[in-house]
Amino acid sequence: MTLRRQNASVALAAGFPQLKAVAATFYENLVQLGKYSSDACFEFISKGEAGAQVVSLMQDPAFTPHLQAQVLAVFEAIADGRKSAHTYPQPRKADYDALAADLTKRGWSQADLQLFSDEHALARGAHEKVCQMVSDWFAAQLALNDPDMQLRLLVESMKPIIAG
């Protein structure tokens, strides 16, 4: 975790395929951990792979490959960012508007959108709700058909995931 935090800016400079791989593995782990326990999912969101419950699940063959894939994806992003650093544009208001519309189709309310935009309130939210919201957030972005919009949104969303 410390190595990842120290190299967050390098990882975030990786090529988009590597960053998308980090997002995809993160999402897959959210889904799997959410089925197991909303507490484990929430811990993975808030503490990454260093959370006590997640560390213990690393020993479980049902979870080990997915959790290790996440760690590996981050290290591959660090290696790629060192080799060839990229800079990415910031998301546009239209990107967030399109994402909000998709999330509304997924059942999000205006209150959900406000909750998600307030990281302190989200951190105090019910674990099951937070797990579902973060899963939806990444599912919606990974499903975007506009590659430029997907790039802008996913790179921005990866910042707290990679930085820890």
C-alpha cells in the first residue's frame, strides 16, 4: 500500500489500457466482495487491500486471484507510467451530466448523486449502500461507448483508488 501511494502519480501517468485494467479489476473485486459481505466491500473501498478483512480474504482461494489481479494491475500501471508518462484531460461537465443520466437509469436519485459527491458523507454511509454506489459508478464508466468520455472520467475516478 505504501509503495502504491508513493507511486500514485506515476501510476496515474500510465497508458489508458493499464488504467482501465486497474478500474476493471477494482470493479470486479467490488462485485465479488459485495456478494460476500458489504463490510468487506466497504473496507476494500476505504482501505484498499490493506484492510484486515481484505488481507484475510487474500488467503481464501475464492478471492486470492481477483485481489492479486488488482495489486498486479496497479504495479503494471506504475511500471508503464515510469516507462512512458501520459497526461490526461480533466472530465467535462457534459461528461458528468451523461454519467449522472446513466446512474439515474440505474436507479440513483438526486440524493444519491449528492451523497456520492460528498466524500465525508459517503464515508459515513451505510456500507451496503456505499458498496453498491461505488460499484454502479465504475460499472457505468466501464460501459461508456464514448472512448474519450470514458478516458476522462475513469482517469479521474482512479485517483483515489490508486492513491489510497
